[in-house]
Amino acid sequence: MKILIIRFSSFGDVVLTTPVIRAIKEKYPEAVIDFIVYNTFSEAISLNPEIRNLVIFEKKKSKDRKYIKDMINRLKTENYDYVIDLHSKFLSRIIGKSLENRHTQYCRYKKRKWWKTLLVKAKIIDYNADCTIVESYFSALKKLGIEFSWKNKKNGLGDALEFYVENSVEKNLIEKYDLKNEDYFVLAPGASKFTKKWPFYNELAKDLLKYFSKKNIKIFVIGGKEDEKIVQDDENGRIINLCGKISFKESGIILKYAKIAVVNDSGPFHIARAVKTPTFVFFGPTDPNLFSFEKNTFLIKNPNCKPHSLYGDDKFPKKYEDCMKNISVDYVFEKIMEKYRK
């Protein structure tokens, strides 16, 4: 059996496909799985041992008709038995439907109801998720006789995530920063949208450094180049700001050995889940019910801010303008200390 999985973006959503890959291989151990993804998010799924071929799609060419046609022709030569569309948007549907024939079945996951999407985007209703994203992905596997289950043989949870890094890269980073021998925190202050960002990471970093002044605990800050100035350096060099300086894979290694991570609803949240790091995650406009929360993942949100956006926005509606800034530094600090002291 040959299977193509389509999920172009974004980083977290690609990581969230790993339970699907695992479920397919558990039911069909001999299945051959290829995966097509944008080049900008390929690190989310690369090195997965269950994937035979990672097909890289140049994101900047996502509207280039010739490039798309050439890609479809290339994929047709594989004669897939199933094309599993876990993106379910215009481009993925074009590719999936173009590959469909008597031999190849096209299977698309069911997203939220179209009318709900329109009403949420129009700010007419708040958003409540019907199920987790991973559960919805499994709706594309019905023709393969696979259903979502909270239990599986390997991990005990139906949506346990996976993230793979090169052994050599991990070894080098461990040695460079002595990751295994020092307690440290990780802060990931960035997110794809402004309304998903908690605004007080710098203040939290200062409080943590002050509290642990005698233990010399360090803080790693990870994210994109645009996040570099959110947390300010301290005079003693205890803040190691790696924003824009390391890859997604290297961020995963930094997260893996952390005592505690503090993140927004963003890519580092899903990497932290995959590497099983104790993690505090902020949710404001988006619905945390889109994800499962393992025993070492802790939700922080403003109880007065209901989920009101599908993906976050560039600014808050007036009704929810205090959504994130009313989550105080003191409250977050105490939550972290409760976990750290155990």
C-alpha cells in the first residue's frame, strides 16, 4: 500500500499529523508513506522514520501553475493507493483531486462546519471547537478502516506527538550549553498572530532570575528573529537569547532538557508536547479544546476571555482587549513555582 499525506503548513499543524502516521503504520506495517509539505515547515516532520519520502513544495511557488502541474505529474508516477489530505484547502484539494483515479482514492479530513467559520470570522459568535485537531485529522482515514482512539499500543494516548532530531546535532547542542547538567527555563514569546502573544515575558524573566539568583539558573529564549527583543538581556549573562539563531530542530533540543517551558499557542507548544517537557501555555482568542493536554502540559488563560478567533488576529476586538494582558505576571510566576517545587 502506498500513501501520500498532504499537509503544507504551519509548523504546529504539521507536527499534529504524527499520530495519523503512527496509526497508519500500526494497522498497515508494510505501508509506504510519503509526505508533502512546504519547504518552510519541513523541519516539523523531517527525520520521521515512518516516512519514506518527504516531498518538498516551495511555498513561494504555491500559485505558480506550471510548478503545481509539474508537481502533480511527478506525484502521479508514484501510483498511490490513497491520498490523505490533512490540509483541506484549495491547493491541497487541487493536488488530491488531480491524483484521484480508479486506483487512487482521495480522502480529505473534515474541518469545522463552513457556517461556523463564517460566523466566527464575522465576530457574530464565539468559537467552540467540536473536537481536537488530531481527532478531526482521523476523519480522513475512514476508508482505511482507522478510527481515532485515545489509547494506542506505543504511547498510551491517541494524539501523542512525535518530533525527531539528528543525534549529532543533539549531542553538539547538549555539549555547547551543558543542557543535561543545568536546570534552566525556556521562554518562547512569539506567535503567528499578535493576539496569541502574552505581553509580559520580559517581566517574567526578571522575576525568575531574581528568585533564582543564588542558584544561577539560566533562561533560554527561543523564537524567530522578530522575537529577539521581547526579552532583554541581563548583565550577568543568565539569559541566552537564541531567537533567530537556531533551527526548529535545535529549538526542540533546547526544549527537551528544560526544567519548564513557557509558550504561547504556537509551534514551540507542540514541539514541547512532543518532547514531553513540562509546559505552561497561554491561550487567549483561540480555543484550547483544539488540543489535548497531557499531565505535564498546563493551560493558562483569562477566564473572562472566551475563544473568539480561529487562528488569532492582528488586534483584539474591544470586547476582549484585556484578554492577554489581564493574565498577571504574579499569577503565572506562582503557577510555575507550584510545579517547580514539586
